[in-house]
Amino acid sequence: MLILAFDTATDVATSALVSDGEVLGERRSRAVTLLEDVDALLRQSGTQTRAVEALAVGIGPGSFTGVRIGLATARGIALALGIPAAGVTTLAALEAGAPGALPVIDARRREIFVPGRVLAPGDLELEAGRLCVGSGAVRYRDLLEEKGAEIPPDVDERHVPHARFHAALAADFRPAEEVEPLYLRLPDADKTSP
């Protein structure tokens, strides 16, 4: 199966074209250049757009705007090509790139996303020597290392949710409009004041 995969939930957007597990191409950029990246992947691999059979899209958690860009792009492409999509969490993709590590995404507002929750970095309980990866691990390196975490250098590839892992983890293919975002907290616009 030829899968086009992408994730725009973090500051580093990734996209990949994967055919039966073989990565034909992968790009890193920003969410705002996602369609350019998709076009470049298809051209560089010599693949016709109509050959894409399915999409794997990052559903977050992460930047609210970034997640919406990824889902809207997936829905548009899926509708145009008549193909299904599968949502994969950004945390799962990070973990797939660093097996056994705890994925930690910067949630802004002095918070982090970890599997299943959002919390202040100081509230994260870690066992000594626990490997942590992701933008949250980089941003809160000093605090997490004081708690016993091991964090690879900032430029380490394990901090990026590579789209090839989204393609590998994609399983529940369905109409793209059924793929839902994973926010873990309400966007500011949806919060009511006390």
C-alpha cells in the first residue's frame, strides 16, 4: 500500500511517502509548507498523485493550529483522491522513533503533553535514567534531568515525530472526516471564564 503520511502538530512538520514499509522519501519543514512538501515528495519519487492509496495523519496532541492544518489537509487530499485516512498520535510516532522512551511534547503555557495527559513539567514523575524525547524534553531539559531523566542532545533525530512512523503505525483507515484530533486540553477559545 502506498501511504502518504504527515504530522504538523509540533514546530517541526514531517511528511513521508511510504510504499509497503519502504520509505520513498521524507521531508521536514513547517506546517505552512505541508502541501509544498507533499508535492516535492511525489515529484522526487516519480509518483503520480492518483497512486496514493491512503493517508496517515498526526492527530496531536500539539499545537492546536498545527493539528488543524494537518487534519484539514488530510481531509482535502482524501476527498480529492477518494482515499481513506488513519489518525496516529504524535506521541506514538515519537515513541516509535525511540522505543522505550517517554515522549514529551511542549504544550506551551508551561505545560507538557505525555501519553494521556497534559501537566506542568515539574509534576511529571520519572524513574532515574528514564529516556525522554520530544520538544518538551528539549525545552524542559534542565528540570527533567534534575528529576533523573536522560535526554538526548537537542539535535537528536529522536526528538522529531517522523512521518514514516505514522505510516508504520496507521491501522484504522476510514473516511478522513471521521479522523478526530487529540488535544488533551480545550483550546483557549473554548474555555469559559469562572
